[in-house]
Amino acid sequence: MKTIFHVDMDAFFVSVERLFDPSLIGKPVVVGGQPNERGVVSAASYEARKYGVHSAMPLRTAYKLCPQATFVNGRPERYRDCSKDVFRVLGRFSPRVEMASIDEAYLEMTGTQRLHGRPLAAAHALHEAVRRETRLNCSIGIAASRLVAKVSSDQAKPNGILLVLPGQEAAFLGPLDVRRIPGVGKVTEKNLHALGIRKVGDLARLDEDFLEEKFGKWGLALAGKSRGLDAGGWYDAEIGEAEDPKSISHEHTFGEDTADVEALEPLLARLTEMVARRLREHGLFARTVQLKLRYSDFSTYTRAHTLDHATQVDTELLAEVRSLFHRNWTGRPVRLLGVHAGALEHSEGQMSLLEQDKSDRWRKALTAIDRLRDKYGESSVSLAAGMKGRFRERTHENPAGLPGKGPKPDQEL
């Protein structure tokens, strides 16, 4: 029987901010930006959550609910550094660690009992090690599957440990709202409610054929999840062997709509840099580039182009992005820009010797730049075209430079 830990850092962004500013301790805190900005909440302290503030909520709404909160812009570099500190601690407890995001991880603890003791004892030791070495609290869920471990860590918050014994998964999940199942969002929740399904136990009692008829393959995954199984695409790979991303994208919403090309072009360059950085981090090359363009009236357009060869080079991607932009921008004020890389591959494909030599030189240079960014921060080195496109990185995005993420050894440059 497997033993899986899910470690979830408690109010991670807020907790890190409090390390550097102890005056925030005990106060309602909202991370993500200022209350007059267009952004959304990246994290809220437990004191702010009492007023209904939660992540992904517009900052202006959060201010209306909790005007006495302290609003913090957020510092992604700081969060990455602290995440790496947590990762180092986790790595001492298991050789198989998967950072699911900047503030949560799965550990494969099967077979570690002789080293760390029984699961509860190991979890308490890990919990204390994280607190002692990072000064941050976490919650730990323990189960025979990743799904149940994740749900149990959520139930253990804040600063707790919860073990679900093998064979007790259905009894544990049954009374919980269906929204507690990872992957069930607002739309699926609404559709389940329409069928009279409100608790996980209601879902578990339904026939698989019925769920497949209503929801297709997702219905079969739901049936498995309701019984505590690692069903669905998220759990196809083993811990520490996560599948490559299907696409990589970054976008930015302007504080004020703009039609100033001298503001738009540098931002496109910066977004492209961020996408290319993550492509190299995963050892991937993009065959398709897509531009996302949203105007003041919220009308949104996406335009894509397929390249003659896959690439992870900033300048090659940027040339395509610029071309898409100038062919499709109407001159109206822009609210949001986004850059998306898709059709990802593990190699560039066939190229001429001259093109291959040029690409190799660029990749070597960019790899050296990435190492500088790893050491000195993501904003330490930039293309000249992107220097004026600096913006505050959204802390809730999936950033580059996360611990445990990177190409497999045979994919390294």
C-alpha cells in the first residue's frame, strides 16, 4: 500500500511577507496588489478570509469586504526563494518530491518507514523541520492516494496533520461538498447540483455508466475520485515524473487601457521572454505562437501562427509575436496582452546547418542568462526590447524558476 504526503504551505505568500514585516502578524493581509488596481487577490491571511476575501477575487471587491486590510503588491522572487528552502527540507524525507505549485508538494513516502518511522511520526518530524528551517507553517495530508492526501491536507488547515487510513477513503470523502474534489470547479459543481449531487457520497453512489453519459470521460474520472482514487489526467504520471506542460503562456492586464505602441511592444517582449524562459526550463520547443488581445470593451481576440521549426529562442518567438500583433491590432486602446506557446516538442526538428549553428549559439547564450536569473532573480537580465516592458509579476501565475522543475537529464542543453 502506498503512503503519500501532500504538503501545503499555510497562506504562503502572506506568511513570507510576515517574515520580512512582522507588523503584519495578526492583521488582515491581502497579497496581489493595491485596492484601486485591476488585479486579483493572490492570497489572503486567515484574518482577511473571515470577511469573505479569497484568492482570485478582484482586488476592488476584496477592499469593499475588508477595507481595513493591508494590501501588499507581492514579491515573487521572495516566494521562489522560500519555496526552494521548503523543497530542500522535503528532499531529505523522500527522494521523490513533486512541487505541484510554488506552495504545495507531493512526497512518495512508501518504503521510508525504517528511515523516518510510521507515517504520522514522519509527518510530525517533517512538519517541525519545515517550521524550524523556514519559519513557515504547513499542513500535511497523508493517504494512499494523491487525491485523498490533497483533500486531507486542506481539511487539516491551518498548521495541522491529517491521516486517512487505507480503506477509510470513502467514509472520509463522503460528507464533503463535491467542490472539495480536485478538478471540480464552479461549472462542474453547478452541473452536479442540477442532478441533485451535493456531497461526494452522493457522487459515489451513482453508476459509472450514468456519469459517463452525463460527463463523458470526466464522468468516469469523477466516479474514481469519489472513491478516493487517483483518477484523471492530473495523476497519470508517478510522483516526481510529472508530464510536460501542454502549453505555456503569460499575460498582463494594464492598469489603464493604452494605445501607446511604445508601451505595448516592450510588454510583448517581456511576456515573450517569460514564455521562452519556461520553455527552456522544461526542455521544450514551441511550434505554435499565439497572441491574445483584449480591448477596452472586453472583446478578446486570439491569433496564432505555426512556425517552420520549433523554437525556444526569445528573439525568434518575439518576431512572430510582433508580426501577429501588428497584423491584428486595430489601433484601439488595449486592456490585456498575452503570449501563448503551443504544439510543444522536445526538439527543433530539421534545420539548415546555418540555422542550426545560429540557434545553438542563441540557446547557449540564453542558458547562461537563465543561470544568472536563477542566481540574481528573473528581472536581472532582459532583452533590450523588453526593458521598458517591466511590470509587477502576478504572484498567482505559474512562474519560472520553481524548485524541482526542469528538463530531464537527456533533454538538457
